[in-house]
Amino acid sequence: MRAVLALLLAVGLSTSAMADSVRVGNRVITEDDPVGIVVEVLGKPDRIVEIENEFGAVVAERWEYFREGKTIAVVVANSKVIEISEEQNR
């Protein structure tokens, strides 16, 4: 898990607002939700970034959604949400 968090910081999440949930309309996505809920609420991601460990193995994916001047990033591993963040676009 430490390796995943270090990689997330390396890809630029250090300036984002980390959260354990995000509201989308009248729905909420939380950590530990299955990916099916994310797709149901947000739809298909606008971009998927693979997160690799130090050996090059993919350990998670960062699903990015560009909505109303912000980026919602949902990190998924083992078919579950492990982290959520929101960033204001510049």
C-alpha cells in the first residue's frame, strides 16, 4: 500500500484535495465501493492511468473524470475504490 501511495504522489496528487468520498449530483462514491458503482454514477472514465509498483507491475488504476472545471480522480485496485480526490483545473 505504501508503494501505491508513493506512486500517487509522484503522479501529482500531492496538490489535490484527498477525500474518502465524493458527491456527484445526489449520489455519493466512497472508498471501498465496487467499481460498478463508480461506473454507474460517473460513467466511463475520461482517462485511465495505470499505477505501477517499483517492479513495473500494475497495482492500481487512476480513473480520471473531467467535470465542470475540476478533475475527479478515483483510484481502483482489486475492483474497489481505494482513494478519491478532486482537483480544480487551471
